[in-house]
Amino acid sequence: MPADDIGEKLLDVALRHPIKLIANALGVPPRFMVDRAKAAGVPVAALVGAKEHAVKQVNAGVDVLIAQGTEAGGHCGEVTTMVLVPEVVEAVRPIREVPVLAAGGIVTGRQMAAAIALGAAGVWTGSVWLTTEEAETAPYTVRKMLAATSRDTVRSAGRTGKPSRQLRSAWTDAWERPGNPGALPMPLQSVVSERALRYVDAQAEKGHPGARELATYWVGQGVGLINRVRPARDVVYEMAQDYAAAAERIADSLGG
Amino acid sequence: MPADDIGEKLLDVALRHPIKLIANALGVPPRFMVDRAKAAGVPVAALVGAKEHAVKQVNAGVDVLIAQGTEAGGHCGEVTTMVLVPEVVEAVRPIREVPVLAAGGIVTGRQMAAAIALGAAGVWTGSVWLTTEEAETAPYTVRKMLAATSRDTVRSAGRTGKPSRQLRSAWTDAWERPGNPGALPMPLQSVVSERALRYVDAQAEKGHPGARELATYWVGQGVGLINRVRPARDVVYEMAQDYAAAAERIADSLGG
């Protein structure tokens, strides 16, 4: 089935539910998606890693932009959140008023405050939830994430065919090594990797040493700031406290 | 002359002047530098790109840390400013109270406010001054910088032998191409590059098309936010205004 036909059928299913947002990544959404979402009163969001992409998305009619820096887990570009957010905010301002959410590396309240300082209307988080009690992340991978520093991730095409950030492991090392066969184009590389990595997860859980070295999952550089498993509720509570403390630092810096 | 002897002679010269700071990069400063600076009442700062390096520097006795993200111009690591600053602040807190300055991508007041939100005591800037009226940057390179977006820099070993971020050009492309001869170890690669690049600058200024393609200089991703030449005074004034506006956004976000 052509990709657009699959997309329309998935949209049929989605719109039968009381959804609040359609978020789209890796390119401008097809016209029918924007039109049908608007007709249903559902806003459309788009993830972007470069200001040029942000401008294209706004011109295609999206309602919310997510400016995702290179430190993000999953597919990302090369520009960091600190630079990308103000660059995107300034690039879209002359076109139309569109809220920009900051993404990439954000796992704490102080980083959320930083995002607001940069001109974002809010933030978009991912990695911070992967190690919560409620997460469905493979248990051995959670252990690796808790031990990881911010330098233990890598942006590699070896999982999906396009560059995506993930935990560095024997798997990512092999795909980054000179002389590797080269990743297949999307979506074929995922056919190579996903079933194999599910099997790796299962074997790692049983204690297989090779599988433990191979085990990996998408995660951003913010993994370096995450050191223990917590309930999602506690994460949210601590974010709010940390945000307030950061706001106080800024207020104090003005000298009263 | 061994490197330490050269370092001591340079320190002799520096300490004969009323200097306010000694800032050190690329590794822990030699013992004599910390000792003599302390004896002279001059604080010692260190640039770091990873929390492990920050811990080593604090244990070696430095007084100020500069946590420099991968978006920075010049030598840098792989961790972004958004993640590195809180990671370094948390890593050194249990050891000793050391102010941490944020560096990497910071060219506006809103980014300075973001840095304070992240826990930095201040910021350290570089790229933003390269396109001011007062700068001594090669004129043709200034034109390239004003036209550049944040995606027009590259972290390459082809200039000094260690990875440093610079404006992407035919020079950096050649050093990044597969099959390049490989950069020489520091400081030998600079012997290859610096004289040649000074000649390139002179020829680019005279209009040589090949030289214009080769011309490059160190600059961070923040170059994407710089679009015109201004006096340094105006840059500072605008930073203060932009910082205040960002502080107001944060205060407003608390809803009263």
C-alpha cells in the first residue's frame, strides 16, 4: 500500500478517538493530514531540527512547532537546542504566530526555565520518562541508562536509516565502524534492526553477556542527568520545584 | 624547549602585567601555573567539555570552570551546553564551591538568561565578537559568517589536530572527506594549516574565487544568530535588553 494510503487509514483510526494533537516528524505532513486535522479541530504539530524546516512547516499550515536540538533522543539534526530554539523563533515570527516548544536534552525544571528564556512557549520531553517506574523500557537498558553519562549516546543511522540518537553500545559501535555495510534507506534499516534488537533485549534480560553489550535504545544526552528510577509523579513534582528555583535565580540576577 | 619551560616563560611575561585571570584549555594546568597564579592573587579558570574533566580541574585547584558545549567555536567536546552546564554544576558541587560559566552557542541575552537558569554563575562568549566593528577577523570571512546559518559550522580536526568547530568551507570539506591523509597530532597540524589559511585570507580579500571557497575561521553554531556587523557597544546594550526581556518571560510564566 502506498505510504499516503497507510497514513490516511491511520488517520481514520486516530480521528475516531478524542485525540488532542497530531505530531509529525521527518518532513512536512501531507496536505490531507493538515486538512482533515483542521476539519476535526485537532491541532497539528511538527518536529524540526533546522530553521529552514520550521519555515516550510509553518507555510504548510502546522499549528505548533517543536524545535528539537541535536542532543535529543531519536531522529535529530546537528544544531543544539541552545541555538536552534532562538533561531526557529526568529525565523517563523515574520510569517505567522506559532508556538515553539523546545526539545532536546531537557529532563529537569532548570532546563525548562532555560527554554522559556530562549523564547519557547513550552517544552517537549522524551528521555526523562524512559527510566520512570511506569516506563516500558527493557529493564537491562534502563540499568545502562542510569549508569550512562551525557557522552554515552551517539547519533547513528544504524537503527532506522536516518541519523537518530541512541545509547552507545556494541550495536551502535558496529554501525559506526569504518567498513560497515552502510545503513539501508528508511524504512528498510528498521527491518534489519528492530526484530534483532527486541531479541537482544530478551537475551540481555536473561543475562547473556553479548546481548548486554549490544542492548541499546533511543535516548538523548540528558540521560547523563538521570541516575535513578522514580515514579513519573515524582519527576513532575521535582520539575516544578526545580523550575521555580531557576526562576528565582534569574530574578535575583537582576539585583532586586 | 620543553612545553612546560615555554609555559613558565609565558607565565613570567603575563604576571609582569596587571592581569585579572588565567584561563586554560585542553587539559589540567601544570602545578606551577596554579601555584604561581595563586601566589600572585590571580584566579585560574579552565575550559571543560565533559563533567569528568570538570572534576579533575577542581581537584587540581582551579578557581573558575567554563563548561563549554559542543556548539562552541574552537576546541569542544560532544555534549551540548543545555546538558553540560547542569551536569558540571552537579558534579562539582560536592567537591568545592566553584563558579561555573556557560559557554557554547551564546550570542544573545536570552541565551545568557538560559545559562543562569541552568545554574551557571555567568557566561563566556567568543563568536559574537568576531563580526563586530572592532574585530580583527579577515573581512571576507566576516561576510561568510554573516551569511551562515547554524548548520554552516563543522567540528573538525583538520585545523589543529584536535576537534575544533569552525566555519564549513572547501578547506574543512577536504579534511572531512573519506581518504583524507588524517590530521597530524597537535601542534603539528597547525603548522600545516595556519600559514596556508593566512595566505587564503589574503587572497580571498583580493577576490580569488578558490581562496573564497577555502576561507574559514573558528566560530560556533551561534553564528546563525548573527546577521550584521555592529559596534561591540551595541552588542552589549542589546544583550542587556534581551536578558531583561527573557527574565520577564520567566517571571510571567509563574503567573504572578
